[in-house]
Amino acid sequence: MRSLIDILDLSTEEIDSLIDTALDIIDNPEKYAHKCAGKKLATLFFEPSTRTRLSFEAAMYELGGHVLGFSDSGSSSASKGESVSDTVKVVSCYADIIAMRHPKEGAPLVASMKSDVPIINAGDGGHNHPTQTLADLLTIKREHGHFDGLTVGFCGDLKFGRTVHSLLGALSRYNNVRFVLISPPELTVPDYLKKELLDKKNLDYIETTDLEAAMPELDILYMTRVQRERFFNEQDYIRLKDSYILTPEKLENAKPDMRILHPLPRVNEISVAVDDDPRACYFKQVLNGKFVRMALILKLLEVD
Ligand code: NCD
């Protein structure tokens, strides 16, 4: 039985095959409509979510399966003091697979050690978010056709942005990918990732505060929200929240085939005027997320 806790739990071949399955689902949805008949997905969301939870639920419904769960830890027994381990032990009795989001880093990993069914990490604190990464990868694949040789700019909160951490890990496996890490000095990529991933694998990256200077070389611009809920101090959040606001003017020097990604929710780091730019892909990313989650559910449930 496999769980998905960290994107690097999957080999590159497995990721490529999930992307291929997602592409096949897009082309032939009817082939998949009953694949999970009789199966149940539980969504255990101890932290707010719109997209990720609904995306998992929509994915399971489109596979013909059923969904149960909660979207607020206040309405679960966690509020009575139940441990994550006990919660998943119990839920394993009701469901065939569990998608879990939790504010504590490592909670889904702990859950996977106790669970009798596969656990999918749907975001753990400021750490990882592997299924968003699958959505991001499918989007890049559909837009650019490949990963090798891309220059990828990450902009915003690179410290607490878990989607950034997971996508960096996944893209680091492809050839000649360059990273331009654009953030205020307070919100740079955490040291553990620099040491364990970027430096260890000798990856080509630069850190800068200047989005406009970086713009002309980017093939992908991955914008992120400043993660208010992870700040210890509201004053720091207020000072940093508007560090970057992408506008049509700032895109004037961008490549015509650059693609703009954002895991959403957006606060105001991308002006709505950018939404009409053909390079804006963040709503396509949402749809891609559902298809690739369908592929993942099939894989972890070992459905043919
Ligand atoms: C992201 C997350 O939860 O980390 N959202 C999502 O799942 N699409 C990004 C964010 O909250 O900023």
C-alpha cells in the first residue's frame, strides 16, 4: 500500500505516468466514469481549503466513487483532543483512501504510519503540498510540452509557501531547469531546502528581490500569496504582503510564451487585469488539479 506524503515519494517515471493518465482522462472521461464504483474517499481537512478539498471530491465523484469527511477541525473529534493517529485509525474503517490537510508539518506522515489505507498529503503546514505540484506539472506539460531546460521564477512567499517547496523538489529532477527565486529577504526559500536540495544537487538557481529584472528570462512565473496564517506577527505580514503585485505593465518584457501560474487563492499579488492575458494559467491549473488527482486516486487504489 502506497501513500503520497512528499512529491519525491514518486519516481520521475511515476510522475510522468500520472501525467499521461491525467491526459488520457481529459480525452476520454467516459472510460474512467465508473473506475472507483463502490470506493470511498475521506477528506480530513484540519485547515481551511476550497480548491484542494473540492478538487479531491470532484475527482472521486468523476471516478464514480463516494466521498465523506470534514472541512473544519472544530467539527471533528480533534476538538475533543483526539490524536491524528486515532482519527485515521477510525477513518480507515470507513474509507478506502484518505486526503488529509493539517496545519502541523509532518501530520500526514504520522497518519500514514498508522493508517490501514493510503494517505494523501493535501498540505501540511508550511512544508509540502504534493498534489498541487502534480497540478502544476500537468499545467506546465500542457502549456510548454516539456520540463527540461525551463527557467522557472518563483515569486512571493518562498519561505512558508508549501507549494513552492514541493514544486522545486519535483522540477529539480529534470535536466537543465534553472530557478529564479524572487522574494523579500525575509521570505526566501528555507535553509533546509537550499542545503538538502538546491546545493546538494548543484542546481542552477539565483535569489533576487527584483521581479521586473528577472521577467525577460522566465518561461514560467509561479506567483504565490504571502501566507498570513504562518506569521507569528501581524505587523510583519502587513509589511510584506504587497511586496509583489503582478500587473499587465510588469509583463511587458516577459516572453510571449511565458506562463503565469499561481496555486490560488490569490489575495492581491496578481492584478485581475492580468486574468485576460493569454499567458495567465491559474484557472487552467485548477482544472488540471482535478484530472491529476483522479489519476493519483486510481494509482493509490491500484485500480487498473
Ligand atoms: C495553496 C496551499 O494551500 O498551500 N492552496 C492550494 O492548495 N491551492 C496555496 C495557498 O494557500 O496560498
